[in-house]
Amino acid sequence: MAEIKDPENTIIMTLKDGDVVIALMPDVAPEHTARMKELARAGAYDNVCFHRVIDGFMAQTGDVANGNMEKDFNIGRAGTGGSDMPDLPAEFSKVPHARGSLGAARSQNPNSANSQFFINFKDNDFLNGQYTVYGQVISGMEHVDAITRGEPPMNPDRMISVKVAADV
């Protein structure tokens, strides 16, 4: 596991193959960082599926309303919801959508991000300046690469647990 420099702004996401450590970017996207930590601390991301996983592009998850595989799960609804908190304003920056970066998923409205996010499998520069970047995988990217593909996957993978490193 990578050396964790700022435990309060680091996420440990446990997947089927191991832990993924994500350094959040509170200086770049403070509201998105705070939302992820709040949902992680509430256990809202635990057991949420990866509902849209496109080879050579990204893995999307975070639908806490419809994606929990332990609570009234329907893969057809996964990806259509968010949390019960208000949507977030865009926090666009010059940080690129590089391999392993965490981006805020949203609708056509730039200010509609809520709980869903994606992890880029490769550099996706065409997303730069259009989606908020608020984290970077610092270890465990091989576990992200192993997530089952599909839109939606027939047998989706899930985030077993998502924790703030300071709480572990």
C-alpha cells in the first residue's frame, strides 16, 4: 500500500482483489472531497456496484440510492440515482483526467454531480475542464483494472467498503 501523507483526505476502497488507495484533492475540489468523505463515513458507498465499466475508458460507481447490492438491488436502476444530499456545483480545474484520476459523474448539467464518480483506466484528456477531478489513485490501480466490464455488467463488481484512512 502507498504511503498515506494526509489520512483525513485519503480514501481506502476495498474491492474483491484488494485495496485501492485514493488521495483526495481538497485544495482543487473542496466540496466534492467533503461529499465523498461524508458518504464514506456514513457507509453509503459500501456494497455499491460498478454499474458502467467501459474497457479503455473508465469504471463508474457511487449510486448510493440504487446501486447497493445488498439493498433492493436492480442493475437496471443502478446509475440513475445519487444521495439524499443536494447536487454539487462544478469544481473544474486544470487537473487532467489522467489514468487513475477520480472524476465526478453528472448529467448534462455541469452542476449535477452528487455521489457518483468514475476512475479513469487511461488518460482521457477529452474530459478535461468538463468534469470535476477530485482524487487520484495512489496504489491498487491493478484492482481497478480488474473490475468486470459492461454497461451494465452481467455480474457487477462492488465496492466492498469505502473508508476515510483517518478512521481506519
